[in-house]
Amino acid sequence: MDPAILGPIDAIFSPIIEPILLIGVVINLVTRHLAHRSHIRQNEEEKGSLKHFVFHEISNGVLIVFSLYYMTLHHHGGMVLSLMVLAMILADIFEFEARLVESRGGMEIELPKGSMVGSALVLVYILYIIILPAGPLDQFLTLIPI
């Protein structure tokens, strides 16, 4: 029996953390798209006055919390996932600053390509965790006599 680091929280979230992470990443992608549409609308109304999209910031925070929690359950996969999520959010911060520069300069607002690629990589890794839970080489390791 594995020790439960967080006790009752582990009893609730441990069996369903991977689907929660998948839903969180998909929601993050949707809120990223909505934030981009909001930034375009704000830029058309008034140049240089972009504001953060609150729902996207909340989804970023929830994704960080759940990825750090996943690290308490699966140390290696959780560390990789947490670093990917933090890199995605760091890219998101720099992309927002780039949108501010574009807005102040009177340029057209571009897509946040860097943070979209980061989100896609996090999504691919979450799908990898869900589809191949034991690891890709475990099926071959059982065939080798020890």
C-alpha cells in the first residue's frame, strides 16, 4: 500500500487526477482562444489598453495546482508535467507582454503562438500519460526473463 501524502485528498483525487488534468488543459486552450479574441476586441476599442483575461488566469492557476499535486502521486511524470506547465505559463506571460507592445504600437494583434505550442505539448504529454500509463517499454520488459 502506498502512503497517502495528503490523506483524504489523495482518496478523492488520486483515481481521477489524469482526466482532471486533461480537462484542465483543454479548458486552458479554450480560455486562451477566448483571451485572444478579447484582446483583439480591446485593441479595436482602445489602442494600448489590454487587460488580462480573468478566466484564463484562473485556469492557469488551477492547472499549476493540479500538476503540482500530480507530482506527489507520480514523481517523475509529475515533475515533467509541472515543468511543462510552468514553461507554458511563462510563455503566456511573455506573449501577453508582446500583445501589449503590438497594441501600443498600433499593430495588428497576432496569435500567441509560443504559448499555444506550449499548451499543445502539455496536451500531448497528458494524453501520453493517460494512454500509456505503465510506460511504453513495460510490455517488452515482461517478456525478458530476469
